[in-house]
Amino acid sequence: MEMSDVYLVNYLYIIYNKKRKLNLFFISCKDILDKKYS
């Protein structure tokens, strides 16, 4: 593996993690709203 590949994988991993955290955040917000209005 070349150095640029390592950077690319690292970059994609960071993006993936951010998206996952955002998804979890939205899911929990939705959950709270569902409980509030049920």
C-alpha cells in the first residue's frame, strides 16, 4: 500500500464515522419526538 492510499482510506473512514454519528443523532432526535407526541 502506498502512502496516498493510507491517506485516502483514513479520509473515507473519518467521513464514514461523521455520517454515522449524524445518523445516530437524527435517529435519537426522531425517537425523542416520537415519545413526546405519542
